[in-house]
Amino acid sequence: MKHLKIILIFLPAFFITVSCHISRDSGSQQATTGKETTFHLSKEEKKEGYKVLFDGTSMSQWTSNTDEYVLENGCIVMYPKAGYGNLYTKQAFDDFILRFEFLLTPEANSGLGLRHKMVTTQSGYDGMELQILDNEALVYKDLKPYQYHGSVYGWIPAKRGFLKPAGEWNYQEVVADGDNITVILNGTVIVDGNLKEATKNSPTDNIPASLFYKKGYIAFLGHNSVVKFRNIRVKELKK
């Protein structure tokens, strides 16, 4: 989340060491050899044209801040050092469906960049951001509706009440289809909005051009919190 100036209290160690085994909710498969867990697409996802962006064994399809974002026990884990850092897909996307799982630590604050430009400076943002946030943390009780988890940050608020508690895995699907953005969290649609509709009553000077980029990278936008990601796959939408 951009602009939140809150000092976060770091979490107990047991949250950091939660296993990254694949949940049954993901609808996909895993193969385990020793301590290594590999994510595989389900037969349905293969037929539908999904491809794996992170299988639990390699971050080869990601770039930029691989210092704070590390491979650990089948997950991509953000361990903040400098404070704010972004991890980007090497491939740019225009319209797509993204599926992934994430685990929040107490008071976690992060972001998911869509059609993002690659920014390597600290606190760098250049694209659309979906909020990733521990909604129930008291420190966030007075936020604006469009600052809670799943929201298109600053523009389209998400429904609340469907996020699992910190320390538990969540399953999320994001559909970016032109100006239409849909977010499905743990099986419930929490965002079903249109960017042009959301901005139609705002002065032109207040609407960032980055909200309407046609193509860019998928990114995890670090905000000084420990967050885990796993089982990441994407399907490009063909016109």
C-alpha cells in the first residue's frame, strides 16, 4: 500500500516458518521429493492455457529485487531489508488471469502490481496496484474503503470479510481484461469494477496515466512486511 506511514511490529518467528505445501483449494497438484515441493498445473488449467510463473523450486521467471524476495521452502518470501522493493515478472502482460496463494503476517502491508513498469528505486511505483493487507489489524481500522485488501488502490474498494487470518493461506484470482478488473478471494468476488467508471467523476489531473497502461509487468510491491507467495500461474487472454 502506498502512502501508509505506519511503523509495523514484526511478527513471531513461527509465522515466518509456515510450510509452503500446496493447499487442496488451489485445484492443482504437487510432487514432493525430500524437502522440495513442486507445483503443477491441474489438467483443467493446462487445457485452459495457464502457465506456471512460480513452481516452488525456481524464481527464474522473476527479476529485480531478488535480495529481499527469496526462495524458501517452496515459497517466494519477502524479507524486508531496505524497506520497499519490487519483484517483477520477466514477461510483460496485457490482459490476463492470475492465480496465486499468499500468506500474511500480522499487520502485513504489501501490494500486487498489474501492468506495472519496472522501477528499481526505493518506494517506486508506476502502474496499477491491488492492495495486499492484513485487514483485521487494529492499526488499519481507520483506512479508506479503497485501501483494504483486494482494492484497486485509491479507486475501487473491495468487499471485506473474506480474508483469512494472518498465518493462514489465501487463494486469489485476478482478472485484468481491458479496463475491467475482477478480484476473487477464497472463492468470493470482492472486486468487480471498471477503471473508466471508477474515475469518471474525478478531475483529469487527478487520474494517473499509470492506471490505464495497456501492458506491463506483474509485480509484488514490497512494503516493509514479511509476506509469502506460492503456486503462481497466469493465463493470457487472447482477443
